[in-house]
Amino acid sequence: MRKITLFVVLAVGVVFGSVSVEAASTDVNLTAKDGIVLKATYMSPGRPGPAMLLVHQCNMDRTSWSGIATELVDAGVHVLTLDLRGFGDSEGEGMRGPGGFASFLETSHADVDMAYAYLLSQSGVDQARVGAGGASCGAMLTAELASRQPALKALMLLSGPPSDQAVAHMAASSSLAVFAAAATEDTVTPGVAKILQRAVEGSSHARSVSKIYSGTEHGLPMFSKNADLEPALTGWLKNELLSGR
């Protein structure tokens, strides 16, 4: 009896040990075409599954997604969080360079494409179930990414106005589900709530949804003001990415 009991304990230890080794978080360097090194964090659930790219708003960095990223990874989603150039641990001038915000956005499109390609290249990622999302400038960038990547399954936008091209893509793509949230009195991007609400209303996907709140919050600060938003967002993402529909 002792031998059997010992065997069971050892076997359980081996199983637990293999899970902790396979599930991992790794900081990676992504080198842009102009030589700028961007920092990202790749989180693997340790098993095959869908994937999500998260891009921060332009007064934060990739660590702002830690709570949402952890919940998605625990559910079986591969996650990549990116520091845009000039933010967090990434090199570059960001919005301080010549041309300011407009030039930063234009350059960042290729950076986001690079991050998306890196995520898709990771072992175990189901390329048929990939989402992207961001807040503020990160939402603007991922909305554009969706218009360039027709295979994208889910798009999450917080307080960032999508371009006309991105809105047209949402309307034309019945395979792209959109989750959008904003505050009616957003002080950073006035009118963004109406823009996002109209974009979702024009989406051709049956499960696209908008959540519009009263208040002045912009991006992730909406979470602390509106307790239902973060669980609604993560629940929606898990349903869209993990359902296989």
C-alpha cells in the first residue's frame, strides 16, 4: 500500500510540475525596420489555443493589461502585450519626435503589424481564432490592423476612434466581432462615444456590442468607475476567441 501511495503522490507532482513549466511569460525584443527595438511580453497558456494582441493607450505601457492578460491566459488564450515606440521599455521618441502624434501613429502601424506577425508565429497559436484590441491610440492602431488582416476574429476598442477605413471594414466583414466602450464626456477624445457606438451599429457581426457610460474617463480608467465593464469585456473576448464559431 505504501508503494502505491508514493507512486500516486509522485505522479501528481510530475503533472503539476509539467503544467508550471509549460505555461510561461517571456519578455521579447522586436526589431522594427528602422532598427528601433520594441519590447513585448508573450504569455502562453502552455497548450494550443486562440491568441490576443493588446496595445496600450498613449499615457500607459504594456503592464496596464496585466489583469486582463492573466485572465485570458488562464482561460487558454495566448497573449502578446506591446510597448509602442517611446513607451515603457521600448526604444524610440514616440510622440516626441518630428511630426508629433500623427507621425507616431503612421510609424506605429508597421510596429503593430510586426507584433501581430510575431504572435501568430508562436507554437500552439490557432491562427483562425485571433483577436486584437487596445485603448485610445492603441484602439486606433488595432482598428487599422483589423482592416489589413481580414482573418482577425475579434476587435476590442476602448475610447479610441477608428478611421473611416476601419469602420467600413467592420461594416463589410461579417466575421469580425467588435466590442467597443467609451464615456460620453471623454475629455481626451470628445465625441468618441458616439463614433464607437455608430461603428458597432454598422457592424455586420451579430455579436458586436458597445457599452457607453456617463463620465469623463478615457480608456482603462473606465474600469474603476464602471465595475461591470472589465468582466463584460473579458467574458466577451473569451466567448469570441474560445468558442470556435
